[in-house]
Amino acid sequence: MNLIEKLKSKDNTGIVLRNTLMVSVVKGGSLLIAFFTTPAYMHFFNNDEVLGVWFTLLSVLAWILNCDMGIGNGLRNHLVYAINEKDWGKARKYVSSSYFFLSGLGVLILLAVVVAGNFVSWNKVFNIQPDLVDVNTMTQAVQILLASIILQFILRLVTSILYALQEAFVPGLLNLSTNVMMLGFVLISNAQGKNNSLVALASAYLVAVNLPLIIATFWVFISKIPKTRPSFSFFKKDYAISILKVGTAFLWLQAIAMVVDNTNNYLITLFVGNSAVVEYQIYNKIFNLPMTMVMLLTTSLWSTITKAKAENDWKWIRASYSKYMKIAFLLGVAEFAVIIPLQWIFNFWLGDKTVTVNYGIAVLFALSGTIMSLRTILANYSNGLCELRIQAIYMTIGAAINIPLAYVFSQISNSYASIVLANIISMLPYCVAQMIWCNKHLNGATVNS
């Protein structure tokens, strides 16, 4: 079977290939946009500490997105089975129960954060002096971003539905739309001399991140699966509980993964300083490219594995696992290969804002990128098979030691590299343990199937 025939095929391989091809186009656009966005942000703010606060604000407030009780991931797995059975009544109950439960939860979180905000100095939380960002500006920016995140908290359920529908490229298209709008806003503001406004940037983010999700939600429930449109009459307590049973396990994994994946900017702010976040982001953008490739290649993998398991197609699951392990190795090689031309890349990319390469730090980022890519692939198999025990144990251990290690290393080196090293040490045991489990489990399942 040639590539064209595989792309047209309705089997699991065809689903993965089609989504990968479409996501490649979308991600290519995202990478192009990201290439211009970082230097645009560097010119938007007059001070690197303020830019560091912006990056940190986004990463910290995004933690709220991990407080959805795992509803999105629970819905994703349940919906695959309902769609596979063409049971639209069951699908509508899962969708309705998810939306209304999450809406109520979002209101509670919003109230809790608003009340807590009356007793919090945001300048102290984000370690920024009032002479750089005054108290009122900081408060307004946080409030706008909070509203944005709460809206996104509910609206992004549509991405879980899209994954269950095997339309895995659409979430990437939504993200691309957000990035295009943000880049457009920053470039226009720079050209008109209306830059350096944290509040204006937060307002632009509110629109850019939520408008694509609103459009996608209408598209899904009007054109794709109108029979599953949310309705309060279809909210069922037992369906919500069923989603929560699966979702709670995913929630815990989301929470502990957040400690490693989403705290780096904040830890650098606390232990090293806001200005160091900017240089960290420069290295991270480059060494995150193979990780972007992994995200591209695994976009529909989780849901397709769940579908293959429902069909008892263990032969396909095992064959795909072998291929993805080879891909992980090749991407690891690419991580280290990019170190060689890194100074040229920085010079070309950042122009007069370029930084001098520290090759020791570059090696740490390459190793971290390799481990994170491998972790992502392994987690897709664990999540798709709904076999979460190994992931829960070792990711919990990793999350527990990550921050203490980051603190100790930062006291020794006073460098953001300490946080990267902590990530490596925290995640390596999980990768080893999960690989051993996958090899044993998939071989046994293949023999028994």
C-alpha cells in the first residue's frame, strides 16, 4: 500500500497519517509565527523584567486550566467508545454532563480567585517592583487574564470532542489562529508606538485565545455532531460521575505534570529573577522544536490507541509503538545536532537582541528536550490504554522532587539552568519505568490477542 492509499484508508494508520499531515501544515504555520513572535515581544516591552512577568503570568494563570477535574480527558475517552458505537444519546449525555459540570466548577474557581485576590499583592507574587509595573496595572492585567483563562477553562472542552472525532488537527488550527492574532496585535502596537502596555496585551490575549474556541464550538454542534448538542435536560449525574472516575486519574496526572511543565518560568522568577526568564525562553523555543514535532506526530495518537483497544487491534498498537520509539531516538539526535549551529540561529533569529550561546546550558536543554519528547510519546500510550498506574507513581515522585531540586541547584549556580537540570532528574525515572512496562504489556497483549 503506497502513501496515497494509506492516507485514504479509514483504518487506524490512515487516521493517524491524515491528522499528522494536516497538523504538519498547521504546525508549520505555528512555527513560522513563533519565529517572529519572540523578537516582537522583546520590542513590545522596554524592559526584560516586564516581559519576563508576562511570560510568567501566562504560565501561572494557565495552572487553572489543570483544575478541570480531568473532565476533558475523561470525556475524550468515553466519547470515543460512544461514537464508535454510534450511540448519539449516550454521547449527548456525556457532552452535556461535562459542559454543565465544568461550567459550575468554573464559576466556583472564579469566585475563589477573585475573593483571594483582594488579599494578595500581585507585585509580590510575581516578584516585580512597583516602579516597573505599578500596582493598579498589575491588578488589571491579572484580572483580565483570569477572565480569559476561566472562559478558556469551559470553552476548550470542544478540543476534547474534536480529538474523540479524530479531527486532531483542528485544535492546532485554533492555536495557530490565536498566535496569528497576538502577533498581529504586537506588530501593529510596535509600529504605532502603542507598545509597553501590559493591560492592552492582556486584553488582546482574552480575545485571541477565546474567539477561535467559540467559533469551533458552534461549528462542532451545528455541522459536525448536532445530535450531541449540550442540553441541561441531558445532564446526568451518573454520567458525570463516570467521567469523573476516569477524569480524576487524569486530573492527578495533569496536576503533577504541571509541576514540571508549567512552573519553570515562575521558579526562575523566584529563584533567579524575572530577566532570566527571557533568556530561558530563547533557548526553550529552539530546543522545544523536536517536542513540537512529537506533539505533531502524536496529535491523534491517544484517541486512536483508545479506538484500537476498543476494536481489540493489539497488532496495530504494538507496531505503532515500535515506530514511535524509533522516532523518539531520531528526535533526540536532532536535539543535540542543533547545538552546532546554535549561535548562527540566535544571530539570525534575534538580530540586535541576540545572546551569546552557553554550550553547557545548550546540552542541558537538548537532554531535557529528548526526555520530554520520550515522556510525551509514552504518556500517549499510557493514556490511550487507560493504564495509568506507572505514570501516576513515577510522575508523582518526579513532581515531588522537582521544586526542591530546582531550589537547591539554583542556590549553587544562581542560573536558570538549575531548573532545567531539575526537570531532567525528575522525569528520567518515569521514562525508564514506562518503557519497561510498555514493552512487557504490549508484547503480552499481542500474544494473547
